[in-house]
Amino acid sequence: VLVATATGETARRFAFVTIATDDYYAKGALVTLHSARLHSRPPRGSPEDVDFVLMVPASSSSISRPSEKWLRRFETLGIRVVTVPEVIPSPAVLAAMEKDRAHLASQGILEVLQPIAYGGAFAKIHAWDRELFGSYEKVVLLDGDIVAKKSIRRLLTLEPLAASRDLMDAFNYGVLVLRPDAKIHAQLQQLLTSASAADVERYSTRQRGQAGICDQTLVAGYLAAHHGPVHFFEDLRKSSREHPQSWMLSTEFNLVVSYRSKERCEEPKEAKRVEAARLVHFANNWLHFDALARDRESPGRIDSPRCYRGAFR
């Protein structure tokens, strides 16, 4: 992790990491890593060394991966591409997800919360793999549907495990500051591939009947239970932290556009949050701008109204 530089200073190594499971996700991942690079450059003369890494799942009959054409685009930009083993969810995890699918489809959000190519994203846990990332002091794990708009260097100063709050799960898995750890890596592999129905129930912080169970549900619940405390990004006024509302927290480093409702999007305070956001998280659907920016009347649908159009700039 620590390397002596030519000036005798000790270099600190960090990495921004994301994953892509097909060409569709590769488009978003390329924007994610490129924008992260633009907004995380160390000051001139700094001993920091920051890498940008794309994880892709190994080829298999059940999991896709980006085409060689797309992988070359990453490599041309100096982004390191690493192949990681497939993580096959346990029957109990698959059953819990399958139970949700009909409900999600009826609400029109199946492809937002459980898209076809999502299965490969279970391999995100390989960001803890010390064989792949042990040379880094910290890893910032980003979903591939995130764009950086302003400096995100403060993330490199946070103590792992750092994340933002989530509406349903223990924390949001889309932006995570972690330290590679062989024990945690092995535990998470064991959890996702061998979880029982009781494990799914134990680590889920969702209220009964809330749909959308996925790898975030288990990973966040497990880490919060066994490797806490989780250091939450707190970026609002003290008064807001004393009277927390989950949708108001952590918007600076993880503004989840699909969590923002049209009822409050015209409020001046909400406009300020959008303007202040450093990382905008589009929750999978961001490549479909027209659909994402359209007001949706169904109360069961994730609502990404027109008034958040400014978040795309």
C-alpha cells in the first residue's frame, strides 16, 4: 500500500472500482470511471496514486460480460480491466428475488431493480479481494450508473466502511469506501452463495412486504451486523441529522435520482441538494433519459421527474 516516491515521500494508493456485465452496463461504467478520474485528481506534487479499475465477470453460460470492443475502450483510457469469478447466488437468495419479480413487473420497475444482466453484479464483492486489490489502501466501489459532477477526493479521506443511508437496506451499496480484506471477501462469498432463507430474513432490514431484495440487501445487512460501525456520509445541517429522514441524508456523495419524488422536487431546498451533489446515482435507468425524465403517475413506480433534469448536466 505504501511506496516510497522519488522525493522520499510515501505514496498512498487508492482505486475507484466498478463492474460491468454487458455492453449496456459498460457504457455507464465508462462514464462512471472517466468522471471519477476527472474529479479525483490529486494536487500537483501529491504522493497519492489513484487507479481506475473495471471488474468483469468470467465468461459462463449464465452470466454475460462486455464485448472485447468495449473492454479495449476502457484499456485505451488507461483503465485497468480485471476478470473476476462469477458469484452464483444461493437457491434461497434466488427464491427471494424470484418472489419479487412478478410484483416488480406489475409496478413497472422490474428492469430498474432486477434487470436481466444484474446477476453478474453479485461479483461486486470481489472488490474486497486482497489478491486483486491488496496493493490499495482504500477502494471506492461505485455502481456503473453513477456520474461524478464535482470533486470526490473527500471519499479518499473517509474511514472504511463508509457508505450512504438507503431507504430500505442497511446502507446503499452504490457508493462504498472499503479496505480490501481477505476475511470479509471470503465471508461475503460464503453468504451470497450459501445463504439460507433464515439468513435472508436475518440480514434484510426491509419491512415485511418491501420488494426488490438483491445482493445489496444481504451484503449491507451482513456488513452492518458483523463489520460495523458503518460510517455514513453526513452532509446536511446538524438539525437535519438530529431529525433524520432517510431520503434527506447522504445526497452530496450519493444523490439517488430515482428516490426523489416529484412532490418535493420543486422545493428550493431540494434544488440546492441537486446542485450540491458530487455523485449522481441514476439507479440503473439513467441511459434511458427520456423515460427517466418523464413524470410517472403510478404511485408504485420509482419516480424520476423532469425537475431532476439538471442532475444530468
